[in-house]
Amino acid sequence: MSGRAYSVDTVVTEERGQWVVEIVVLFDDEVVRKRISVHRTERLARIHADVIKRAAERDIGGGPLRNG
């Protein structure tokens, strides 16, 4: 990884009856996708994904996008 991160997103997918949270970060020259956690319910996975995304957006300086 080199350079500044420009964008971050989280992805929630089902895998063998559990819910996986992954983070996707866009850099100048690459896209990095990493598994963050596994949860028993989709609801908990989505809550965790939202918290991770908000924290990562603060770290890259972009902050969450506002609607409207």
C-alpha cells in the first residue's frame, strides 16, 4: 500500500450460516479488501460494518457523506 486512502466501504456477506464483515479501501494504485469480523446475525454484522466504516472515514479525513 502506498499513498493516501481515497475511499472506504464495508461489505456484509453470508458465509456458512454466519455474517462476514469486510472493509474495502481504495488507494492510488490498489484496492485492499480485508475481513474484519464474523457475526451470528446479519443485524449485528451490519451494525459493526457501520461503526467500522464511520471510523475509517474519519481516519482518511473524508467523513461520512451527507444526504441532501
